[in-house]
Amino acid sequence: MKNLLKRIDYALAGIYDASGLETVRKALCTELLGIDVLSFYTREPLEPDSERERLLEDALRRLAGGEPLQYVCGNTPFCGLSFRLDGRVLIPRPETGELVEWVLQNRQETGNLLDIGTGSGCIAVTLAHRLPGWSVEGWDISPDALRLAALNNELNGTDVTFRGVDILTNPQSDIKFDVIVSNPPYVTESEKLDMEKRVLDFEPDLALFVPDDNPLLFYRAISRFASANLTAGGSLFFEINPLFAHELVLMLESGGYHNIELRKDLYGKERMIKADT
């Protein structure tokens, strides 16, 4: 085990800080190479294994090239569940988990819920898992993302219905939803200058960016849809760009929503908003 860890350290020197390197060590050993957690922490000796050797060499090459750890390992934990991941979808962030926990507060036993821009399905699948009496749908424009979301639905034993829908085309629905939640694209093109290279190089632009001159593009479309398709007293939840939080409040107020509430994430940024019909 010690030799294995030395190889990881040597290959990734200068790419990760000490904390990040320990995260990478554990993920590669336990998630990618299948070493149990106890053996990892006790540094038990390992027998040579050609398959592990191949997996490790490939992983170190990809990580050295800047590819995110979650894509290299092929999965990530989220809200107590495990999700398969690759470059077809965004990597779930802790802030999105905070949004999920907010949605879960004070929910009735049954209802209809829609996740718009579902990506990996992390929001929809987690909510379906935690709200077993609810009917949950996940929409996305990307067929590739929907295929991965369906796999995560199957692996986590949930019953989410996924549909290929472009929310910008003013879609219609026969269902009235009690909750609509979305983490839509909200990073403006000009913000690319401040972003990590591994995000720009590997995560899908389709799920990240909006034009500088129309930063609320998806929020306008989703709020219009929600105003017509939420039940009376239903709730709309968004993950948001903190730079446009107050513009979004004004937009929702002008759209007839009430009980509008902003919340900060664990980093102290205004990252979530809730509005009721």
C-alpha cells in the first residue's frame, strides 16, 4: 500500500494540495481499485495485480492531464447516494445538496415534482429516494445526459420518469406539479476567466453557460412554465448565480410569485431561491 501511495504522490505532485491529494488517494484506492477502507487506512500490504496496475496508470495519466477525479473514478457520492458520472454531465456540487435538503423541508406525503435540467439525475433521483410517495420527473435537452440519469435511477432503485424536453421552447404539460426545482445553466461567458481549467476543459458547456447579455435566460423560461404548471401554493426552487440574485427576486416578483426567499450556501453566497405561486 505504501508503494502505491508513493506512486500516486509522485505522479500528481504539484497538481493537488495536501488536502486534495489525500482525497485523490482515498478515491483511487477505495473507489477505483476496490481496496476496502480499513485496508486503506491501516496501509496493509497489497499483492501485485495487473488489472489494478492498468487502472491506476490510466487514472494517473488522466488526472495529470487535469481531468476531474469524479470522471476518472466514474462516480461520486451525493446526499448519501452514489451516482455514475462522466463528461456528459456536470459534477454535483455540495451547494446542490443544500438545495435538495431545502426542497425536502415540510413536504407532504404525496405530490408531483419536476426537476428541469436534470443532468446526471442527482436531484431527481435523490428526491425520489427521500420522497417515496411522490411522482418525480426529470427533464433535459441532452439525450446523453438522460441516458446517464436513467442509469443512476436504476442503480439507486428509484422510479423517476425522464423526458427529453427543451424548456426554452415553451413546452406543455398535462401534469400540475407541487414542486419544480432546477439547477439550470447560469455562468456567464465572461466568468470563464475566473474558472478552473479542469471545469472548462472537461465539464459540458451546455450545462454551464449563458450569454452575458441574457444571464436569466433559463430562469425566465422556467418561471413562465412554472407559473402555468404549478399547483396553487406550489413551490419553485432554483440554484442561482449569486451575481444576479436580486435581479432574479425582481423577476419573480413581477411574475406574480410570492413568499420569495433567498438562502446562502455553505460558503456564504446567495445560492438558492424559493418562490411560491
